Amino acid sequence: MKNLCGKTVKINQAYEIWQTPNGQWTWYILKKYQNEENESKNHYSRWYTFVTSPIVPDGEYSDTYVKDIKSVAKRIK
């Protein structure tokens, strides 16, 4: 299966948006390094994200483990 989210996009074109229930943390998914099938098999799968939080209200870019996002947030887009 081809990775349809393998190209880096701008924040306003994010493939997905994930947010904590209280709305304090938001991750904009800008690139996925693996397709979804392989992602679920790899404990160390990561996404390239732009994240906003109380710590960095203006946001910052980072690679983040998929499991870390999915364990605390829900997809909102």
C-alpha cells in the first residue's frame, strides 16, 4: 500500500488534526513516514507535526511518536 501522506504539507493543508479532550494540545499532521498498515505494526512510527500547547502557545515543529499522540488525543479532522 502506498503512503498517501508521505509528502510534507503546510499547516493549513494538514492531513489530520488531533487534539486533547481539554483542547490544550493540538497536533497538525504534516507528514506520515509510513502508511497506516505499517504504522500500526511499528511501535516507533512517527509523524512530522506542528504542535501547539500551553508550553509553546505559538507552536513548534517536531517529529512525534504516533502512539504518544493517539494515547492522549482524538482526531478532529
